[in-house]
Amino acid sequence: MKKLLSILLLFAVVSTFGLQRVAAQATQKIVVPQDVKKWISTSFGRGKLPPFTFVYDDKHSSGFIRKWKHTLNEQPSEDVNVVKYLATYTDPVTGLEVKCEISGFTQFNAVEWVLHFTNTSNGNTPQIKSVKAVDYTMQAQSAEPYRLLSCKGSCGVRADFLATIDSIEGEESVLMQPTYGRSSDTSAFPFFNVISPDNTGVVVAIGWTGTWYASLLKSDDKELTLTSGMAKMDLHLLPGETIRTPRIAMLFWQDEDFMAGNNAFRRFMLAHHTHKVDDAYAHAPLCGGFDWGDPAPCNEYGCLTEDYAVALINRHKQFGIVPEVFWLDAGWYTGSGGPNFEGRMWYNQVGNWTVDKERFPNGLKPLSDAAHKIGAKFMVWFEPERVYAGTQFANEHPEWMLKLPSGGSNMLFNLGNKEALDWLCKYIGDMVEQNGIDYYRQDFNMAINGYWEANDAPDRVGMSEIRHIEGLYAYWDYLLERFPGMIIDNCASGGRRLDLETMSRSLPLWRTDYNYGEVNGYQCHTYALNFFLPLHGTGVYGGDHYNFRSSMSSAMVTNWEVASRYGSLADMHRAIDKFKELRPYYMEDYYPLTGVKDLTGDDVWMAYQLNRPSDNSGLVMAFRRRNNPAAQNSITVRLKGLNPDVVYTLRNDNDGTVSEATGQQLAEGLTLNIETPLGSLLLQYAEKK
């Protein structure tokens, strides 16, 4: 059965992407580069076959790329730890120019690049297809199997982002591809760690907020070929036309523990792929909303009013539970409010991007003013790409809407249309400025690939997707440039648009639309996402230990009813204080103490460690679920990253007890005790002074 599955997977790869068993463009021993500048010059230099390929006029690039005009020039870099190069390959016959922008990160043994194709001629180019933004074969010293540490995407279930390790051996191949056109939707996640049999490996990240693919193909006993690119692309370029392709990042590591690679990658993301505010990466904030909701048919914030919102902001001040950001979600715009809904809900009024004057007669400025007055920021939800039939955008600019042949009420605002993009940038930017909005939350609740495919010409397959994604990046870049202190919250039905490019511009403050408040799922999502991403958040609904700790991450959204008798102010105060105390630990090293496996069941233990080499401290978070057997009131875990000769003081946050152990002892085994199911444990440790 396993062999049959491998054959079927290989057939799917070959038939979909044309990945026949041909020699990869670049083949290298899998070692940590001692000099990234040398790695770049070796890989992209004159006469070399670069680590990318494409088919041009039905010919594979390996047969002609070294005959094209070539330059490799070092570029200015504002960061002393980053080297930049531009490699250019030009066809002397047709004028097709391929520019490869390359960066090398000297502190992280990492490289990344992105390709741009430009037609410099006066006529159309021949067809360009099968563009593999990376085509790279790794050579190991041993013939033992490679392993792949990867995660699922998000589809609103407990197993969102589930991490697994799979062996790749024999004639096997692995294909990863998200569904529905969103980059981390359901079936795949564009961050993974390829682990060689030699205690070396490569963490790979893909920057493409559409339908990417990645294939790992075992080519012989010691070689594994990585390819990645757009799932569908077969097009020609018009005179003067330029397109870009997915960004590829590769971080090389060497260690007996593959988590050394993952932790280096987490630090790499913070240093080089996290939006900077005041020259420091943007911390994921503590957010708070405007109460839970109202009676049916009220939905989301469809019944919120100016007076009530301002009162709730002041209520938070009165109770001493002011969040760092007040979060206004869907339902504030024209047509989405009630209580006289008449079938108009938050989701079928997107495209009416004006403030509902009946409920907010002075716009949203009174809300932002009230938040600023008590020392908080103000964030507002938008969903500009999905436009519902009959709304303002649909009626005023039907020429900017992409539709499905089958019809339907949802339309796609065409960010690939330059006129539409420029208009949207100014329109939303002006709304942000006029209403005093600090942070911008963008949602996207639709499958998108069908709209792109339906609007492509037969000989321009992939162009609608390329232009839309280029437009999305330009739109976010415009907002971040116009509002330097802004943070963009990236939501797409939860965390279905997480990739290298979106993470460079935004944060996933609401990482999944999984069952709100079901905290065992929250534990699973934290456990899995922490393998690759240090910044992400979810909601907290209760202030008790189990609920709070299950929701604890580098970001948190409080969902407390402050206008009812439910909840405890003491719990809320403790949760806020503890969040701010623990948040810095999520910025350094992460270790999954209960393995890389399916931990979604209600009968398991789950435990993870956050270690801070910066001050030799850390924490252990553990959970014993409701249906865990009565006899299993303890487990033994082995801590990682500690100095074996250092004595550590451990404090049990449950009962305040303190103990001591050396790093060596903690690495050999630490027993965690939780006496009853549905319990949690927080241990904090630090070097004994």
C-alpha cells in the first residue's frame, strides 16, 4: 500500500508539474555554508547552472541558460549582516530577461531569492512555463532516509497546523500544495524542515500568497531534489511586461537535534521577516474586543453603537484591564447593522466600506479617541478583496470585479488592475487616517483560485494570480509606508494566508477560526505553529489556569464579558499580568517535549519548553487532558538547550514551590506532575544566582 501511495504521489507530481526525473539544475552536498557570499557566487555565477529552472519555448533552461548573457553584481545593503546580489540572465535572441534578486544572511547561514521575468523586446515572448523557483538537489553522505518535518494548513479544526515527521526513502516523493488559492489553506504549510541522515538539513520557506507547490523527490540513495513554484503557470509576456515568482528561502543547519534548525529559523524570521516599527520588530500585542455580542439576529459587531463602544473602552479602564489594542471586528460598516437586519449581515455587506452613520454618526474617530485617551491602540477589521453583489464597490466599479462563470454573490476585487489598486490604496488609507485607526486587520473569506483561472486567457495561465498577489503586496506596502507605526493583522478565515511574504508584512493575531474557546485545540495550534513561527495569537475566554495557559502565545485576544456578572476581575488581572511576563519567552527557542505526533486527542499529555539563551531562563508548559487515564498523573520529559553545569532554580507556578537541578539533570529527565485530568502545569526556571 505504501509503495502504491508513492507511485500515485509521483504520478500526481509529474502530471501536474512536469517534474520528470531529469537532473536538477543545481546539485550540492548538504552542508552549512561557511561563507554565504561564496555560496551565492558558486550557485549563481557565470557558467553555473543556478538553483532554479524553467521551460521556455518548449526547451528546458538547463540546455541554454549558460549561453545567455549573464551578470552577477553585488548590491548595496543597509544591514551589515545581509549581503545582496543581482544575477541577470538575458536571451540574446528573444530579449527575455530573468533577474534573480538574492540575499545572503551571514548570521543565519541562510539565502533567499526571487525571480523576475521581463520582456525587453517589441514582440511577445514564447511561452514560459514549469518555472521552478527552486530546483536543487541535496547530496547526503549516508544512504539512510531523509526526513521531512512539515505542518498542515488551517481549515478551522483542532488539527490545524498539525506537525509531523515523515521518512522519504526508496523511490518515494512528497508533494505539498495548499487548497483554494490561499497559501496555508487546509492541506499544506509553506514552511518545512528537510532533515538529512547526516545531522544536517535545510529549513525551507516559500513566499507566495497563492497556489504554490513544493516537491521532494528521492532521486537516488543519497540525493533528494527540492522543487517549488506556482502550481499553474504557462504564459507569454507582452512587450515591456514583467512578472515575479515565489520567493524561496533556505536556512542550512547542522546539529544532532533538528530543532536547532527550527530555532535558528524562528530567530531568522524575527530578524529579517517581521515588520519593523521604530527599527525593532513589531511585538504581537495583547488585544481586547467590544464584549461578546448581542441577542439574535445581532452578529459580530452588527449591533454595536458609538456610545456603547466608548462605554466599554472606559469600562476596561475602570476595571484596570486595558489591552494594548482595542479590536473592532466585522459589522461596523453600512448595511451590516441592526437590530433591523432584514437579511443583511456582516458577511453579505462587504464592499460597503463606509462607516454606518446610524450607529456611528461621527465615524469611528470617537472610538479611536477613547482608546488613545486610556493608552491603547485601535484596530479595525476590513475585507476589501471579497465584494458582495449589490454593495457600494460592486455598483460603483463593476469593471474592477472578477467573477466566476457560474455566477454567485461573491466577487473578487481585482488587485491586479493598477487603476483599481491605486484607488483602493488611497480610499482605505484615507479611511484609516480620518478615523484614527492605528492597526489594520485584513480578512479574506473565500476560495480564490477559481476566480483567477476563470479570468486567464488560454495562453496566459497564471497571469491573474500573479497580478493579484503582486497587488496584494503593493497594497500592504503602501499602508505600511503611509503609516510607519502600523501593524497589519493577517486573517483569512483564520490562518490560511501564512507564508514568507505575508509574515514579512503582517502578524496572524487570530490564527484559526477553530471553535472559539475550545482550548484543547488552542494548545495544539500553539504547539504546532511554534515549530516555525514565533509570532501568532488566539483568543482567551477564561482566566483560570487551564484556559489561560491553553491560550497563551506571543499574542492574545481577550474575549471577556465586562458588562455582565460572568468572569472574575481577579482572574482577568492575573491573566494580563502573566501574559506580559511570559510573552518574551515565546521570542527565543522552542522545544516540543511530547514529540512530533498527533496530540489532538482528549486523552493525552502535551508539554513544551521555551528556552531563553539570552538570560539562561525558560519555562515548561504542560497539559493533562480530560480523558487522560487516572493512573497517568505524571510524565517525564527531557529539557533542551540548557548548560549542563549550571544549577537552575525551578518555580512551580501552581503552588509556588521551588526546587533546584543542574542542566545535566534536567536533560536526563524532569518529572511533571498533574494530579487530576483537565489540569495544567507551568514551571519557570532560571540560572541560580
